[in-house]
Amino acid sequence: MTSKRLPGKSLRVMVDKPMIRWVYDRVSRASSIRQCVVATSTDQSDDIIYEYCESEEIACFRGSLDNVLGAVLEVCGGYGAGMCED
């Protein structure tokens, strides 16, 4: 939500739904995807993304805003992502 070039872009409405919904719907259609999870930060500015995901029953993970790799590894561990398995 704190993007410098386009703040709030994740929830900006395009046509009839927020961008995050467009991306989620497209990714979810991939045949190799078992589960789609939105990853956002624990920063207060991203509370609105978490609340949107909850209202839409979309799995959402919250991790560090400053340690993206750590957050990716945490979400993989929490959701059993194949790319993170040995």
C-alpha cells in the first residue's frame, strides 16, 4: 500500500474489482497451483489488504516489510509450498 510510484495500487479498482482480485483469480486458475496465498506485510498500512482478503475468504500471510526473503520462506513453510520443500 505504500508504493512510492502508485500508492494503494493493490486495491485500486480496475473495471469492476480491485487489482489484487484480478491477479488472485488469474493465478488461481493455473493447473499447477494447489493454493494461492496473498502475502503482505505486518505494517499497519497493509491492514486493509489483510481485511480485504478476510472478507473475500482469500488466504493471506503477513510477514516482514523489510525482510522479503524471510517472509517468502515463512509463507512457504506455513502453507507447504512445493518450491520450499527439500
